[in-house]
Amino acid sequence: MKIAVLADIHGNAGALRATLVEARKSGIQYLIVLGDLIGYYYAASEVLEELRQWPFVAIRGNHERMFAEALRSDRAMQTYQERYGSALDLAAATLEPQDCDWLIRLPDRATIHLGGLALELCHGSPRDPDEYVYPDSSAATLDACRVAGADLVLMGHTHYPMLNAGARPVLLNPGSVGQARDRGGFACWCSIDTSTRAMEIKRTPYDTRPLAEEARRRDPHLPYLAEVLERSNPTADSTKTGPRDDL
């Protein structure tokens, strides 16, 4: 069985479409989504529409939890708009009520079995959904993420890819589909072949210009939203990290 692991799509439907085109060409059969389907960018409904064309499982991230709070409180919505942009406000205005409910009721963590593998799904880490676990985190931090009985612990949240196979279980972060922070112009994700146990971090190119222009128009007070899409680091590869942005 071939699985695609996706994280941190963040309302970037263009990046997701490009990723899923490559996934189909690669023979992917199933999607795992590690949270933050929404937030930062603006096409929440399109993201859900694209995902629902596939068999998939999803957990929620911190932006889904912020969305739940923002739906209850205008003050929270304003706070998040000032800090992260207008994506959550737009999602609330454009998503169907049942889609809003589905997003905020996703679990924070899940254990699943696919193709003979036991997979632990987290957004941040197994011990804290908001924890940032980077490739250069301490050995103690990495060891604390190794869940007994799992073959793979899948984590998102950092927007940096990581494949740590030095001990068992393997720790995997697919990077970010919608807002890769080490290298602009690419959606970052991971493929897993359960029959061979092969894992590969993939970078799918897409045109960031329309979304960068939209971000500058909708959220001029947050130039980062456009700039991060255009960030270039030609020396980066799937095992290196760049500047951190713990937003």
C-alpha cells in the first residue's frame, strides 16, 4: 500500500492540488493529514473538496483549535486575524456549518494501522500537540516522542521535514504542503510504501505567485505570509533545517 503523509496545508489549495497530482502519478492510495488544514491562507473549502476525493484520515492542528475558539468569540477572531491573517475569518464565512463542525471535532491524536504498520498520528508531538520537534532537537526530546508499539510516529507543526530512523519507532515529519519554511516554491510531503517500508520526502513545485499576491492584498499588515512562499534556499535538502518560524 502506498500512503501520502501531508501536514500543514493551511488553506493553500494550489499547493495541495499539485501535491495530489503527483501523488496519483506515484500510485498513492491513501492520505494521512496531520492537522492545520486551514489557517494562514484562504481556500479552506477547496482544500476540503480536494481531500474528499481520496480515502484519508485527518487529525486537527493548532489552527483548527484556534478556529474553534474564534467561532465562539469575536474577540478571539480579531486577535487571530491580527496575528495570523484573515484566513480563519474567511473560513468561517465560506465553509458550510457541517464542515466547520467537522474541522473543530477532529481528534488531536490518533493511532491507526495501515498495510501492516502501526502509525501514531500527532500534530506537534505525542506528549503535546503544540510542541515543536525539529530535526536538530535534543536526543532526549526525540526519544520522548517514540511511542511504544508504534512503527512510525508521524508529526507536523514545524513546517520542516524530518526523517529520524536512528531508533525505533521511526520519527517522521513530512514538512508543510502549504507553507514550507525552508524553501519556497515547493509543497513538501512524504510517501510511504508499506510493502517495502520505503519512505521518501518529496517536494512538489507549484506557482506561488497568485497566492503571494492574494496574501499581500488581503493581509498587507503581515508581509511574512507572502514572503515565506517565495523564500529560497537552494542548498537545502530534506534533512536540513533553515530559519525557524514558530508561529
